[in-house]
Amino acid sequence: MITFWFSVVVLAWVLFFVLEGFDFGVGLLGPVLGRDDHERGAAVRTIGPFWDGNEVWLVAAIGVTFAAFPAWYSALLAGLYLPMVLLLLLLAVRGVALEFRGKGDGPRYRRRADIALALSSLGIVLVWGALLAAFVRGLAIDAGGDVVGGGFARTVGPVLTPAAGLGSLAALYAALLLGATFLALRTSGPVRRRARTLAQWLGTGGAVALLLLGLGTGSVVVLIAAVLAFVAGLLARTGREALAFAATAVGVAGSVVAVFTSHGSVVLHSTIDPAYALTRDAAAATPQALELLTWAGVLILPGVLAYQVYSYWVFRRRVASERVPS
């Protein structure tokens, strides 16, 4: 039961970071690749039917963590509550920018909405990258399983380390490559051409940077990510956008799995003493609670997956960024 529900938690996080990853990337790249109001609108329309459904996986990941591993949930929220609050505020700004973009009149109004979308997407990506780095590094957990330290330093310190900065840069790169390959896959016309060109450069340049980082740190995960980035750039160059997006998605998914399994059975490392680390068994709910959660999961999760697959199938056609005669 514990292993099964840990796998469900990791799967929910993988789906969130892959699906919302290209949402964030599109939000970042829309004002860059779209040269006028029509082209920027085409970029936003590629994620219009999906973005709120993709965020369901954030709710699922947090909800399942709370229900199946309450001690893990408690430690993360206690140690990182200020970055989490900032993240929620940025998600709210992003949602407002997406929903209200088409409610006002004039390109100036929509331009401001696009800027708010890009800035909030940038902030979300950077904060998430720092948080994932903090998940790997761990928190100051004592023998009683509590996060210790002064309030502000305790909750902000873990996301202000060099490792957190590197995590933010890695998350930004992943979002940009996901967004570029997704726009190349889902648009036609000038936005598609620019997105494909950007995906080529991001794939090649990112592969070189990841290769050097992987060789310097000896990380197999980073070396695999370098190969996948290079493959994504090569596939984008040859016009195979679907495969380029798939290669990028596999790289992001593998990186997320590596984050949550980097310490084996330990779900949260202690920076005070490794003996104080929080394990899956120690963080898990009671067997009775896990059994009840299993029945709920069997009833709910397949429906959510079926709905998302259906929505992607319905809105599978490309969005035209060129001017089409009416």
C-alpha cells in the first residue's frame, strides 16, 4: 500500500510538471514568438482548453500527499510555507491573466494580460525549480520530525541556496523547451516556424550545457537529460514536432522521478542528521486510511485521466497563427 501510494504521488507530480510545464512555457514564449496581437492570441489559444485541467494534478499531488503521507505533507508545508504562499499567489495571477485576456477591448489591454501571464509564469517556474532543489537537499528536520529554525530563515533559506538557483535555471530551461516544442506542434504559420527554430537552438545549446554539467557532477540523470535535449532539438529541426515534444516530456518526467526517488525510501532528507530523515513508512498514514484512500482513488483517478485524454483528443487540431481569410 505504501509503495503503491508513493507511486501515485510521484505520478501526479510527473503529470503536473509535464502538462503544466508546457503551459508555463507557452505563457513565457507567447509574447516573444507572437509579433502582433493575433499571433500572441494564437499562442494563448493552444493552452486555453487545457491549462485549468492540467492544474488538477497539482491538487491531486498535494491531496494524495496529505491523505497518504501526512507527516511528509506537514514537514514540507512547515518548512516551505512562504515560497508555497508565493506560488499560490503567482498561480492566481496567471489564472486571472488567462481568463480575463479576452474580456477587455483593444490590443493594449490584451498586451498587458500577456505580460502578466509571462511574468507570473516566469515566477512560478523559478519558484518550483527552487522548491524541487529543496526537496532533494532536504530540510532541517530534528529527531522528533519537526522542522526547526527561525521562522523567516527556516522557510526561505532552503530556496536561496546555490542548489536552489541551479534548480530554478533547470526548471526555466525545461519550461522553455516544453513550450517551444508544444507551440511548434500545436500551431501553424509564423508562430510554428519561430517555435521550431527556438526548439532547435534550445535543444542544441541545452544539450551542451547539460553535458558539461553531467560530466562535472557525474550525474547519470543529467547526462540522459542532455541526450534527450539534443534529440528534441534534432527532431524539431527535421519537422517532427510530436516526437520532439515527446522527448522533452520524457526528460522532464524522468527528472521529476529522480527528484522524488533520489534518497531511496527517504521522502525528505534531514540537513541536521541523516538519521532524522523522514522515510515512507514513518510518513505514511495508517493501513486503514490507506485502504479507504485506495477505494476513493479507484473511483476518481480513472475518470480524471479519461476526461483529460478526451479533451486533448477533441482539441487536437493546430491553431492558426497566420491570417486566415474569413
